[in-house]
Amino acid sequence: MFLGREHELNALRDLKSSRGARFVAIRGRRRIGKSRLIEEFSKEFPKKILFTGLPPTPGITSRSQREEFIQQMVSQGFPNIKSDDWSEIFFTLAKETKKGSVLIALDEIAWMGSKDPAFLGKLKIAWDRFFEKNPRLVLIVASSISSWIDKNILNSTGFFGRVDLTLTLTELMIRDCTKFWGNRAASISAHEKLKTLGVTGGIPKYLEAINPKLSAEENIRKLCFLKGGLLFNEFERIFHDLFSKRSEVYKNIVETLSNHHSMKQEEISQEIGIQSGRTFSEYLKDLTEAGFISADFSWDIKNAKTSKLRKYRLSDNYIRFYLKYIEPNKQKILRGDFEKASLTGSIHWDSIMGLQFENLVIHNRHDLLQMLRVVPGELTCDGPFFQTRTTDRKGCQIDYLIQAKNTLYICEIKFSKNPIGMRVVEEMERKVEALAIPKHVSYRPVLIHVGGVTDEVLYRDYFDKIIDWTEVLQ
């Protein structure tokens, strides 16, 4: 089944209905559903020609990519040709697509063209001379390496003004994630769903592997703790395919972030022993654009201006779970120690689910804004917030801060299997006291929880809004 992505699919359909050939770029991390979206959209066309590049494994050359492309053409009804030139390949493709409603998709285009410096230039010429002449043609290029799409397509002078639509696929919203439990969604507790989402996040490919008849622990055991499980070697595949020779550097960065709530660039570079400069900034940018980490900018509450200060956090739930639990147990998994063993005692949910749950809430910020009745026109800034310490103010960190018109919503995000007690009120009071709130701005404390709250917290009536996140999951 095709679940979620209604907005993206509608954007593609609207584009198709317009006059003239259309050029589309789609980016997003591996397993996020780019190919599945293209496949669903292709149903709108009587003629579709879909291609994908070869992963960058040892021995793959520019010739290998061309030969594979030609074989994929042949499998879709094209004549077999022998060519050492992308120009001839694109010309052959153009002859069969010059009339009628047709979709051409080049999936993982970064892999196709990375070995041949002339690839992009010849694709641009083919678009200008041939593909664009068919007013009912749509060309889609997609890549898991978002930075490659940015540099070579979106910000390239060669393709300037040619891209009509850019889609960046992020994790599915929770309301779409719950659909993967099918007709059993209503009978499965929100706590069990959150355990699963604490590992998979909103990644469609991972959610598809869930067996709704099994418990969260059993699904996680089969996916992560068996050597044939989908998520056992997934980390290595992701980093090798996307980052190739520099994969070890990127791994060190996410490994460092997995042990912290958030960190400044200088703190990360210092911990892993790499100089903090332009090159290191590019590493962080690549990981951010790939969807694995997030760059959270602070802002000045007085004038709502974004500052240059930012902190990075690991926003991909699978990667943190892998680094915390799968990789340390790798040898045991290879020996088969988890073939029949229970995960009870192996995963300390309370110690990891706090940050995982926080990621889920942040990824679903639109639901949060709706619950707080903050309309887009009133929203000024929102996100994880940090205030640096100076001589006249204290430092503090807010799980999620929403600045609307003359109002601050100060959100505390808590995951607990037991009801949350009065300590959360004390924590929030300290943060509010430290926060530099202008006199003309009101503030409203908000508690977002899963495990419930004690009667004492309710009677204290400190929070303006207490949100039970399980409501979003039901």
C-alpha cells in the first residue's frame, strides 16, 4: 500500500496538469520513499521509463553505469545499443519519448553521473534539445545524496531556471506511521507503537517491515538483532553508499552526537579531533541535508531574529538506536545469541526513549502547533531553543520553544512509563526563571508526555496545557 505523501503526490499531479514539459528534483535520505513516490506517480502516465543508478561499490565505473542504463532501457522495450557516450543514449531515449504523456525518472542520479564529468552537461543538452520539446513529458531526477542534487542541479548554472519543482522527503507524520499497523492499529497501545517508532522513526521502508501480529520487542529483535535483519547492516550500507571514502568521518560525527542532547560545531570537532573549519562545516551540512542530523538555530526573543548560534543534534532515531544497541552487540548477533533470546534487559528504554520521543514530537511539530491553536500567521519562530550564558543572564535549554504573537509556549517533552511527578514543575520553573523574557511577552508552560502525570501535578495547575501524545497515535 502507498501510505502518506498526499501533499507531495498532489504537487506532482498539479505539475503534470500544467502545460509544457516539466523538470522535477526529489531528494531525501535512503529508505525515505523517493522511489515509491515516483512509482505511485508513474501510474498517471500511459508511458513511463524508470531508471536507477548502480550503488558505488568497488569496480563500478562510468562504463558500468552506462551499460546498466542501456540494459534497463532494453528491459523496457528499447533497442539494444552499444555506446560509450551519454549523448547517444539520451538521443535514443528521446526518439521514443517525443510525443504523448510520458514520465522519465532517473533515480539515484548521483550514482549514475558521479564517475563521468560530462554526464550532467549532456543531460542538460538532451533536456534543451529533445525532452523539453514534448509538452506532456515529465523528467524526474532523484538522489539520496541531497548535497549532490543541490550542487549539481538546483544550484548549477547549467540547470538554472529549468527545475520546476523540488521535493524534499522527510519522515512520515505519526498519523501516517500508525497506518502501518493496519487493522490492528486500534488494539496496539500507544506505548508499544512509540517503542517501535523509537527505532524506526517515520522511515517508510522500516515501517513496512513491521509485523503487526508481533510485539514491539519481537519486531525489533527480528529487524535489528538477527544477522539477516533489515536494520542490522543498514547503518553501514547508508554511510558507505552516501559518503564512500569519507564515511568514517561522518560516522564519528553521528557517534559523538549520539551521546549528547545537542552540541556546537566547535564541541563536535574538538571531541573527534578534527579542526573546525570550512571543510568540517561541509561535513555537518552534508549530514543535515541527508536528514541524519538537525541544525537548531537559536534566536533573540526580543526581536525574533535568528542568531548565528546553532547546535547540532542527532535527529535520526534509527542511527542513535544502532550506535547504542546494535553495534555494541554486533559480535553477539553474528554468533546468533539473539536467535531465541528475549530483549528484556538488553534495551534500557528509559535511557534512550527520552531523546527518541523528543525527535518524534519535533518531526510532528505541525500537530503540536495545531493542538496549541497557533495559526501560521501568528507564528514567529519555533524549534529546540538554547540561551547562552552571559554576565547578566543564565544559560538554559528548552526542549521546544514556540514564539507566537506576544506569547511564548515553553514546551517540556517527557517520556516515562510511570506518571510524571512534581519534579517536572520544578525543572520548568528553573528554565522560566533563566529565560530572558521581555516584559510585553506572555509565557505559557506546556508539558508533552506519554506516561501520564500524577494528581499532584494536575492539582498544582502550573502548566497551561498538558498534552498526552498518545492521542496523536490513536
